[in-house]
Amino acid sequence: MGRSASPSSPTIGNKKAPNRRPSPKGPVKLVTGIYFSVLICTTIGLVMLSSGRMTIGGVPLPIVISFLNDQTARDAYFSGKKTKLHDRLDDMGIEEQIKNFYRPQIPDEAKLDQHIHQILYERTGYVGEQYRVNAQGFLVLKD
């Protein structure tokens, strides 16, 4: 009769089916990638927040936070009382703080003042006494 195959030699009948389970390394890599992405984004955000160079609508973040912590300023802003808001921001020294923030980039005091008033106009709607709004929505000095 025929020769029988030795127990150590592979035969078609003795082949094991390949393992079709997904590798556990795939989900681990995905979770690790998500973790490091969140970690990097959080670190960048914290660095930007702590550097004091971040602005919201042209207003430095620390100034926005001080504004939000002031009940009188918040009430005036959300009730639309422009003059009361401007007076409160003036009492808080907000305009001078914003000027100090932008002074390194805008050394000309007249241009700096106009830039700051433009930011405040866009955020609060208040137009300073020495300015008027032109047809394009920009503040210009009164004649």
C-alpha cells in the first residue's frame, strides 16, 4: 500500500487554519494616537493662554476675563447700555490695558488710539467723542 506521511511532515489534512482575529495592537495604536493628539492640543492651548498673547476679537484674553468678572460691566454690555459700559470700562482702565498690549506693534499714539477705539466700537457699539463712523463702518477723527 502507500507510504504514510511522517508525523512531522505537513499534510493537507493536518494544516491549521490561520488565526483571523484582528491584532490587539490596532486599537492600542488608535487610542495612543488619540491620547497624544489631545495631549499636544491641550499643551499648545495652555501655552497660548499663559503667554498672554491670545486675543478674542482683538481684545487680549486677560482683559476679557477681567471684564467678564465685573458684574457692572457685564450688566451694561448685555443690556445694551453703551455709555454706561464705556464709563465702566474707563473706570477699569481697559482702554489703557489694550493700548499697552498693542503699543509694541503700533508705536504711533494717534494710530494706536484709533485702533483701540475701533476695537471697542466693534465690540460695544460705543463711538468716542472725538470720532465718527464713516460709510464703511470705520472710525475717523472728527474735523
